[in-house]
Amino acid sequence: MSFRHSVYALALLMLIACQCVVAQPGYQVSVTQVATSNTLTLTFWIGNAAPEFVLGTAGFKLAYNTFAVGCPTKLLVDDGPWDQQTDQDYANMTLILHDGGIVELHTQFVGGVDYSGMLVPATSLKKIGAIRFEILSESEPAQFAWSSPYVFRLNSPGTQPSYEVAYTAAGDFIPPDDMPLPITLSSFTGTPLTDAVGVSLTWRTLSEINNYGFTVERRATGTGEFTALNDAFLAGAGTTSEPRTYAFIDRTIPAPGSYEYRLKQQDLNGTVWYSPVVSVTATVTGLNDVEIPIDPTLVQNYPNPFNPETVIRYGVSERSPVTVEIYTVLGQKIRTLVNGVLEAGRYQASWDGRDDAGQSLTSGTFICRVTSVTGTASVKMLLLR
């Protein structure tokens, strides 16, 4: 072989090598999970492409533990047109069930006028779709694992016909989280306050695994992104099989109106999950518009059970020295909330679950007692940590 032929051969090899480098896929597929009391939703994402490409046929095949989760269904809200234009080309999703606990979220590109398809960007994740499972056992790990997934890209998008080229490589699919469900959320509710513009939120977990804690997020209904509220982090219980109740009072609402809330739950390993959204219409009733009999009388604290704070409403019938105190069920006084002379009227006090020394108390039943010249009234309150 002559020197010139050797140079040509070397150049050809370099060109092939460069083409191979360029053709290497630079994308990843990952899964996020959201759990409620009886369902687990997996959302599939694809992105980080270098360069961006147009998605063709794809099969996101996932194995799972049939003793932990089952009855997989496709979320229709995430199905539909992915066309970059307006000619109704789309990658339609179907759900395929295989034997042995394997489910497949299958996207089949359907050509139209220009075969534009779904563009997978180079800078952000693109949602593929979502599968919802029923939770069959809280003690079993879901054991999610990829099972022979595959992806094709459109070789020449925008032309007709458009051929597909295999675009799957080792390491492209991030393994789904194989840990047991971090929390089992049995309820999440919101109630407008009656004494101010604000909302009281309460949620309950049946069990928790490696739960670092919750952050409350809010947005005005119909607006954009959720934002975390200041001082709205509540520590989780770590790992526990005991039910727990959490409560948070949002007094930072700028004006009456409709608001949406969600919980951002974080595991000890940093994994983040989001709760379903609750909607609340915040209004102002005014404390003196709420009927509170004056004997003196205590209205049942709210929320109850509570953590970390509850509101106590009471009334006195005439000008009098008044005390509002917290006792254990054994009769030990642990906190004085009010100690002074009050005019006849309706009042309220809040308790944060601490004693007079500022120490946080453990879960338990406590007695709130209001005393004036006309008598004494009391109610039981349940603190859940």
C-alpha cells in the first residue's frame, strides 16, 4: 500500500470514528414516583440528548413485584399529540402487559404530512407518559427494574417516508428506585381559617420509610409554579409503621381567594416525592362572627389532633382575671398560655406543643383549661409527633 493510500485509509478510519462518536446517544430515560394511600404513579422522562433527536418507536418495559403492586393502567391525561407542528402527527402510547410482572409503556410514531414526531430536547427532560399501579402490600418492595427497553429515532424527520434507527445504548436507562414506598399518605386536607386570611392543612401517614420530612408548597389557583412557604418544613418520622398526623397553618396568604397546596416529601437519601394537590378557598369570617357561648366556654381546639400548632378559642362573660393553662392527663400543669384580666368577649390562643421551658413535648393527650370568676371549662387535645 502506497503512502497516499495509507493516508486515505487513515482519513477514512478517522472519519468513521468521528461519525461513530457523533452517533453515540447522549440521552437518558428516568422514572419519578408519586405515592398516595393506595396508588403508585410512575412518570417516564427522556432527555439530556446530545444532540437533540426526534423520537420514533420506543418500548419502556418495566418489571415489578406482583405481590407489592398490580393492576397497571395508563394515565390518559399524558397521552396524545406530541406534534411540533399542527398536522396531528403524534406518538401514541399504549400499555402492554407481559407475563411474569412486566408492563410496557409503548410509543408508536404515527406518520402524517411531514413526520415531525416528538422532539427530545438537549437541555431538559421530556415527559413520555405515566403508569399507575394499585398498592397491594405496604411491606413489600416494588422491585422495579428495566426489562429490555428500546428506543428508535427518526432517521430523517420531516420527510416521507421516515425510517427509524436504533438509539438504545447501555447506561441510557436510569434504574428505577427499588426501595419500598417512602410514605403511605392516607389523607391530605385543607380548611380556611375563620379568624384571618389563611389555611389550616392536615395530613396523615399510615407508615413511613426513611422519611426526612415535608415542605408545604403553595400557588394561587390557575397560576404557574408551586413555591415553598417560609418556615414550612416539618420533620418526618424516619421509619415507622405507626400512623402519624401532621398539621401546618399558613398565615401568609396575601389576599382572600383560591389556592392550591401540595407536599414535597424528601427521603433521607434526597429523593423527592410530591403529594396530590388540595384546593382551598380562603376567606375571612371574623372571630366575633363565630358563635362561642360565654360561660366561660372553650370551643374544641383546631386542628385536633395537631402537630405542631393548634388554635384554642374561648369566651368570658364579664371582666375577670382569666387563665388558660395546659395540663397532662395526670393533672400536672405544663404551660400557661394566658394569665391576666380580660374584658367580656371572645378570644383565642395558640399552643405549639411546648412546655413553659420551651421544650417540645412527645405525643399524648393534654387538657386545656380556662378559668375565670364565673367558672372553669376544659377540653382534651391530642398532640401527635
